[in-house]
Amino acid sequence: MNDVMKKMHDCELYLPNGEELLQAQTERLEKLYDYNATRPSEGERRNRLLKEMFAEIGEGCYLEPPFHANWGGAHVHFGKNVYANFNLTLVDDTHIYVGDNTMFGPNVTVATAGHPILPALREQGYQYNAAVHIGKNCWFGAGAIVLPGITIGNNVVVGAGSVVTKDLPDNVIAVGNPCRILREVDERDRKYFFKDREIGEDLRSR
């Protein structure tokens, strides 16, 4: 790994516009273009492309095109049965880890890249990246945003339009901008799935 690539993954300042870096990134984006150009009937081709594009991807994952990623998924690690609706955006300049059975609503963004506040550095194009870790069985509502360096636990629900600026523990529902914990997943959630709509006995026992 050359010095720039090392800085990319070590949360250090670096310049992302070097010729070698851009060439490697462009090669990845060509595959992403191919994925987004697939027809709905080409499920096998989509699965094959995802395995080529991602650093790791488990069985049963489905990403509805269009899907967007700075590095075409090169630094993305998905577990099994991850689902993403339209317009998932992964700013994968460094690693993004997503656990099994996690779901993304439409227009969700997970970002690892940032730029320094100091204007002189930003003017020169400097960037830094901080990895994002997302646990198992999470659900991100439409338009949610996860910022660089965030860790989210298992079984977390992030409300639509929320902006996650701080880590979230296991088993919570969090909403808002900035995103705050609303409550824990509790016994009521075993009875109701939406407002006063009850979960059937056959599903409640699973």
C-alpha cells in the first residue's frame, strides 16, 4: 500500500486527486456504472458484479439501482441479507462495515470522507476519512445520513431524515437532526408493529 492509500485508511489528511489514485478509482467506478445499467431481469449479473465490486459481501444482499459509491464499493463490507432501496450512497473512501439483515430506505447516505475546517487546507483539496461501523439487523429510514467515524450497534432503528452525528448503542430507536435516542426497543414492540396495528400471534412467537 502506497503512502496515500495508507493515509486514506488511517484518518490522516491527504490529497485525493493524484493520478494513480484517480485511475484506481475510475476503474472501480466503471463496474459501478455497469451495475446501475443492468436490467431488472439481470439478477444473476447484479450479484456477480456486487461480488467483484465490494471488499466483502454476504449471500442474499440486494441493492436497488441506482446505487452510488465513491469507490464503487471497494471499501465496503456487507454481511448477509443486507437490503438497500433506491439511491443508497456510500462515500466509501475508507471502510464501511454493515452487519447481517440491515436495511436501508431510499436516499440513505453513509459517509466516511470529511474535509478540514481550516479554509487554507480545504482550498488545497485536503481530505480525511474515518471508517463507519453498522451492526446487525438495523433499519435506516428514508433520507437518513450517517457521518464519518460513527459506530452503530445491533438492532438499531434510525428514523427517516435523521443525521447521525454520534455513536448509537444496541437496541435503540434514534431520530432527528442531530440524531438523538428516542427510546429503547421494548416489550410494546413485541405487540405492535405500527402505531396500534398488532403483530399476529403466529409472528409474535418467532
